Amino acid sequence: QRAAAVGVTCQEGALVTGVTGTLDQGFTVTTPQDHFTARMVIGAYGKRSRLDRTLQRPFLQRSAPFVAFKGHYRGVEFPASVELHAFPGGYCGLSPIEEGQVNICWIAHKDALSAPTQDDSAPQTSPVTHPILYQNPRLADRLNTLSSVRGSTQALTQITFALKEKFHHDIWMLGDTAGMIAPL
């Protein structure tokens, strides 16, 4: 909004399929419908995109072995704090949000998710009730009282914490496009 307010031409909702050029020469940005020229290109499109393959970004050659899940839940009194619970191959964070709900986010290495667990008592109604979480008794106590808020559960795959370059072929990368930090 600020860029548009100072005279930048913005193309919202345009799927970028290619970028060529340099800061010295200028850029051509390609979409399925058109080509645009630009003096500067900023990549702020998230952790992983088809455009990363088109640009041949080196981080794609590295392993992306983590999977994350999040959801909103009801059913537990929760203090105004954040809890972090470790389990083999990952960790889970719980924090209170609006309307008495709890936000639960957890991340694990994909190998830990496919390994057999000792506890088959975990309910299988939601990704947040994966048996691996129940290997932490305190976390299991929390999870056993919860019910999911419909439509709030999401999963994210191919998470890597590998370093990414801040500039790639003169394109300025921002946010998760430039790198992710461990979400503690």
C-alpha cells in the first residue's frame, strides 16, 4: 500500500513465472498474461515456490526434512504464557489466543513422524494428536483435554532452516523467501 501511495505500479495477484535481468540493466518479470519491466525486484513469496526452481536457487538442493502443524483448540484453562514441550524429533508450543482458545504449533523431523511409537493410546482425530506428541507426559495431559476448532488445522511440509541468500541474481529476498528461523 505504501509503495502504491508513492507511485509504484503494483500488480496484485499476478503469478510470476520468471524473472530475468540485473540491477544494472533492469529486470523483466514474466507472468502467464504479460511481461513487465522493473528497476528492482523484491522476492517476498514465502518459504518455497515454483519460482525458486525457475531461478535455480541453491537451497532447493538441500534437505527440507521438517513438517509443521498448527491448530486452534478449546478445552483447557491456559495461563497467559507460552509453553514449549519437547518430544523425540521435535517440539510443540502452546499459547492462549482469543475467545479462550489455545494455539498449538508443533514441528518434527519427518523421520520422527514415521518412526513407531510406544504409545498407541493417542487419539487419531487430528494431526495435533499424532502419537509422537504423547511421548511427553505433560504435553499428553494437555492434549487429552482439547477439542479442535473446526477449520483451524493446517500443515506445512518441506521446512528447512538452511541459510538462504538475501540476494539472488540481484533480486532482493525478504521474509521466509530469504530464510526461516526456528519458530520458538
